Amino acid sequence: MTGVVNKLVTPDQCLTTGYVTGFFYPGDLISPNPLPHTPGEVMYTMVPDPAGILSCPHSRARVEGLLPSTLLHELEHMINFNQHVLVRQGPSEEVWLDEALAKYAEELGGRTFLPGDSASFYSYADGDLYDAYEYLEAPGDHYLVTTTDQNLGDVGAGWLLMRYVVDQFGPSITPKLVQTSATGAGNLSLQTGVPFSELAAQWALANWVSDLPGFNAPPGLRYTSWQFRATFDSLNARDPSRYAQPFPLAPVVANGSVSLKGVLRAGSGVYVRCIQPPGAQSFTLAFGAPGPTALAPVMVPRLEVIRVR
């Protein structure tokens, strides 16, 4: 525990863009390493600073509340680096999948020492749930396949995907994802036996239909460990300033026609609910670049349609 972590952000940054609770430095495991490092399996965390001497203030109680999930998160990074780089002499896992696994490690740890349906567990898992809320509130604004861990919505997408993957393929899938030299989308496809494009599409549908009232979602489009509509509804009732909606994912509603302009971000998507009366004519969907230009061949948009009524 060191004030160096607190000092990674200024007081202004801490209040506006957030702060670092801890980190793992891969260089500590590399030997010989000519760069400054602390040899061994080390995780660095923030310290209580009620007076705000180092950065913005952090009470002892707040730090105590943050550290369990932080340590589990960084422990996953340490294990993943060890397995990919040191044991198998391969590349590090891609940031987005490593973060997804680390966020899942946070949740998994909490489930081992807190009742899964208790208020204390929901309080502990608030970081995961808030990140997921940020993603679901505006999935078109976030990446699943992100190159950084600095955006909460992006990281929330990763946790949701990993939660879905474990629910679909069982808990044995996570060691397989770590104990390998494969990385990224290829790693997920290898371990699940499902092409990544198909897996991501099924996950995207599950985000909307898994516990959709009045709809019996197919088994492959369900979360089994969470009822997210009920969870977010409870969080909205408890803290509407933080969770402003009972359920954050609200597709654009199309009655007859709709025109959307924007950016499709890697691994993520935009949701549209098309309401068609019985016997209505078909509708046309067109993808294009700005202006009357076809998409570049390297861009491969994917359309998934599910009938809910």
C-alpha cells in the first residue's frame, strides 16, 4: 500500500475523471530486468488519505471497501501475464479480454465470501454493475474490443460478455482462457468452439432478451447468474442519482421507418426495436459510409434480428 498510487492522478483528475485504486506491474516478474522494479509477485494499492494530501481525499472506510475487488482484479492480471508470457513464452492477453477476466474475478471472489443475493454482495459488486450500466445505457458509444482500460463503459461490456460466456459454457472456461498462448477473439473462439462474430452477436441479443418480460428467451440468449432487469430496477430505487433508469438498455423504437447515423464500434452495436402490425410490409435495412458510399470491404457489420412478439 503506497501513496504513489494515490499520486497517479491530480486532485482535479480524481474528482472529474476518476482515480487508480491499484495496479500490477509485469516488470516485477521479469528477471533480469534493468528497469526499476520490485522483484516478486507484488500488487500496489492506494492508501487512506482523508485529508487529501496526496490527491483527492479517500477515507479509511472507502479504501477498505475498494481493496478486496482491487486485489482480485490485479491478481487475475498477474496470473494471466504469468501464464501467457512467462509459462508459454507468448504475447500478453489483449487488454479487453484481460480486463473482462479481471472484472469477472472481482465478482467471483465476492460470491465466495458473500451471499449472492445479499445487500452486502450487491454493494461489493457495485463497480461491476455500474460499469455494465454505463455500457448498456449507450452501447453504441462503447467498444467491447477496446485497447484501453480507461473507459468504464468499455470495461463493463467486457464483464457482461465474460459473465455471459461463463453462464453458457460453465466455470471451467476461464482457466482455459488463461492457460493458453492464444489471445483476444481467437482465444474466445478456440475455447468455446464458437466463432467470435457469432458469440458476440448472441451476447448482444442476450443483453436485451435474457429476462425480457413476456418473452421466453432461448437458452443460448440467457444470463443464468443475474436477472439484470430486476437488479437494475432495485438499484434505481435505491440510488436514482447513480442508476437513473430501471433498466438502462432502451432501443430506439421504429414505427414504420427509422434512420440512424453514427459509428459502429468494435464488438458493440446499436439496438432498434421495430414494431410492425400484423400483415405489414417488409422493411429495408441499408448500411453505408458517409454519403452515397458503400462500406469498405474490411468493415463487416452484422445484423441480428429476433422476434419477441
